[in-house]
Amino acid sequence: WMHIRVGQFERAAEALTRCRRLYTRLQRAPLPYMGTDPATPLAIVALINGRHERAVILAEDARRSAEERHDNHNLAFAHYALTAARSAQGDYDVAYTHAEKACQLSHALGNDWFLPYALNEWGKVCRAVGNLDEARRHFRSSDELKEAFEDREGMAVALNHLAEIDFLRGDYANARQLYQQALALYQDLNDRGGLATSLEGLAQVAAAQGDDLNARQQFARALRIATQIEYWPLV
């Protein structure tokens, strides 16, 4: 996860693959705790690399395995990954169902640290189909939960999503303010993927307001970072 945070996706995949091989060699199942099955984060890395079909295969494997073991922690995580993977394929009805299950399981488990991530994915599905009010509710709930944990990375993610909702509604001033707040958090955290996402959002706002020079500069910064870390969907 630390490799993912700093944009070292190949090294993340190597560590996760080694973990998966060790489980197989030892003939052991992952312990029933959130994120112990390496198939799910491997699915997330596949998504970052733009390999959507591969992400679905890995996340479905994690889902089936968790269901067989009655491991609701990893099951919630698998549904979360499937939400993102199915959304990337444009299958929003299926993605919505996975998002709902991820949130229901997280809530039932009392896992308020993970629940905001599932809420974000649910919000993204709603945004994709034009339901901006529902999307905002999910993103706002995510932000409030992460604020309670003082989780700056989680707050930054939610702020980026809330900024995009304001942008889509034409509230460019508020969108810019939220993107700038997220940008400051990402700079402090050295989360390069998040940093590139915030910069891309600020570029979109500048372009919409007719500030072409600023937009070009921000797009260039976002593109440079995203290319360096091989974040191909953002590229």
C-alpha cells in the first residue's frame, strides 16, 4: 500500500504477487481482516494501469473466496473493488449494486474507517449516471467520517469528488477552493496520484472560466506526474 501511495505501482504489484504466491505455497487462506487478500489490491493496481478486465477477474476471485470463507471484511473490500472495475467498464447498474453491498457490509461490521472509501465509489457511480444530489450525499458522508478520524488522505479524496460535483453544477469558485484544499493535503502527504488528480481538476476549472494559460500549465503539471507514475487512466 505504501508503494501505491507514492505511485510505485509496479513495485506494489510485485509485493502483492509475492504475497499471493506465499498463501498458495503455504496452503493458507487470508486471515479474516480487511485487506488481507492480495487479490483485491492487485485489482486496484490493475485499474490504475487501465486493465479493467483484469481488475474484474481479480476482484471476482477475491469476492468468491471471501464468500466461501464467510469473511465479510474481505468481502466488503472485494465489492468495493468490483464497484470501481465495473464502473470503469461502464456497467453502472452492476457497479451500483456492488457499491451498495460494500457499504452495507462495512456498516454492519462497524468499519467506519473503510466505509468512506465505499461511499466514494458509490458516489462516483451516481455521478456517472447524472444523479448529482445522491453523489454529493455519499461524498459528504465520506468526508465527515474521514474528518472524524483526522485521516487527511481520506479527506483529500472526498474533497476532490465534492469539487467535481460543484464543477459539474457550474459553481467554479467553490470547485476551485475544494480542489486547492485537496491539493494542499496531497502535497503534504506526497500522494502523487491524488496530486495529479487535483491539478487536473484545477485545470478543468481554469479552462471553464476561460483562463487558458493557467489551464494549460495545470494540465501539463498533472500530465507530467501521471505519466511519471504510469497512471494511465488519468493520462
